Amino acid sequence: MLLVYQKLCIIRIIRALKLWCLFNMILSYVIFSYVIITLSRFIRIFYIQRLSIFKLKFSEKKNKNIHEKGEKVLKKIESKISKNIKSFPIKSSGSDNIDSFSNEEIKIGDFKISDPNHYFNKLNSIINKKITIYYVIFPVTALIIYYVILSLKDWENLKTRCINERIKMSVPKLILNLVVIIHSIYMIYQAFYKQKWDKELRKEYVAFVIVIIFCSIFMSLTMNSVFGDIVFKYRIYIFQMITMTVHVMCVIDPLINIFIHSKKKQKLVLTEEEFLLRLTDTNFKEQVKDITTQTFCIENLLFFEAHYDLMNIIIKYYNKKMEYQYKKMGIQVQIYYTKLN
């Protein structure tokens, strides 16, 4: 009963004001721009997730290459120890080079990347520039042009008082909603099965798609007077209220949570040494990989992994070097005593 009473109050206020049709058009444009911004956010998440997965796979393969290089170096040290060579240079003159790996082909699932450097730069360009241009600026500008043309053609009608937007104003919404619904089939597959987004992000995207589907069906049925004249008259406000709710949930709420989290006192975390020690556990390492990939901070884990692997290679190298030095000293002592005798 309370909801019905509130709805009737809103309808009476709108009916009493009878705003210009131009105002309803502007309201529709501003609110629908939020849908475009929300959509661009999820597309950016898709590409950021793809970039995180690429960084992880690239790092794993490069680490494998570095380990193979390190093993070759250690084997050369061992062979030179056995041959009693006086000195051993850390740099080899062989044809194998770690840096040459950057142009090697990488396979992520069924997708092959022939040039990792170009692919990395391309993803960064999409995330930082192209999404804003093609998914925000371009559609918003197209809507402005469309509404300006309609305003010039129907200026006299737009100055009249009405409680709803004209049917021509709803056409861009229905077209974009249809594009979002078709595109969501691929995005949901990526979010749940391939890229495996964070739980909160999946929930937000599914809610976004459900609302878009509901609003599209609702608008189409309302245009055919399925729900009666009252709903037909005030459909714009019902649609905008639902759209604003989704925008708040998907964009505004995460920003508020980030702000609150930044002001909270941080809990005690592992030190660098403790974290590196925990990384030796394979299960813990895989869990950290999943979390960092989903939360777009894979670089932090890669840094610790690279630091840990580098330290191991250096320790192994100097252990072999010391072993060689001790053996060399032993041989020299043996030669000295042989000469004395």
C-alpha cells in the first residue's frame, strides 16, 4: 500500500507540473548516458581482465625461459669445474638470449599471440583511449546530434507541456538495448567461464543485463498499451528510475566502497619475507594468482615471483662458483704438495 501511495504521489506531482517535452527529452538523454557509461565500464573490465591474463601467461613462459637459461649457465659451470678451467665468465657468447623471448608466440587457450609486444601495446591503447572514444564519446555525441535534429524539426511541439517523451526519442534506447542484449551472450560466457571475473563484478553485470532486458520488454509492451494508459503516460519516469538504480549499483557504489576502504584502518598483512616464504606453497601461489588476476593487480605478484626466482638463480650461481673455487684451491694445494715431494 505504501508503494502504491508513493507512486500516486509522484504521478500527481508530475501531472501538476506538466513539464515541457523538451525537459523530458533532456532528462531522457542525461539518464540514458549513464547506461552508456556503465556499459563502457564492463567493456573496460573485459579488456583489463584480458590484459591481466596475458601478463600472467607471458610471465609464466618468460620465467620458464629464464629458468632454462639459468640451468644452462649452471651446467656450463659444472662442466668447467670438471675440466679445471681457471675462470668462468657469467655471460656466455651463445646464440640463446633471454630478451629474444619477447617476440615468441604465446597461446592463451585457443587464442594465439604471434607478437606479444604489439598485443600488449594494443590492449593498453584500447583500455586507455579507444573504449572512451568508441563506447562513450561517440555514442553520446551521436545521441546529441540525433536529439538536436529532432528538436529543430519538432521545436514547437517540444515547447508544449507533456508528461512523457515522444516515441521518436525512445528509438535510440531500444537500438542500444538490443545491441547490449546480443553482446551480453559473449560477455557472460567470458565473465563466468573464460576470464572468470570477480564475484561482485559478475553480479553487477548480470543485474545490468537483466535490467536492460526488462526495460526493453517493458517499453515495447507499454508502447502497445498492454499495461494501460497510466503506465503508458508515465513510462519514461519508471524507466529512468530503474536505469539510475543500476548505475548507482554498478558505478557509484564501488566508488563509495573504495573511498570507505581507503579511510579504514588497514589490517595487519604479511611482511615481504613472510609472503615470499608462503609463495613456495604451490596451492597458496595458485590462489594468489586467481585473486590477483580477478582484481587486476597481477603485476604485484609477478614482481614478487621475479624477485624470488632471481634470488634463487643468484644463490645457485654463487654456490656453484664457490664450489668451483674450493675445488680449484684443492687442486692447487695438491699440485703444491706434489712438487714438494
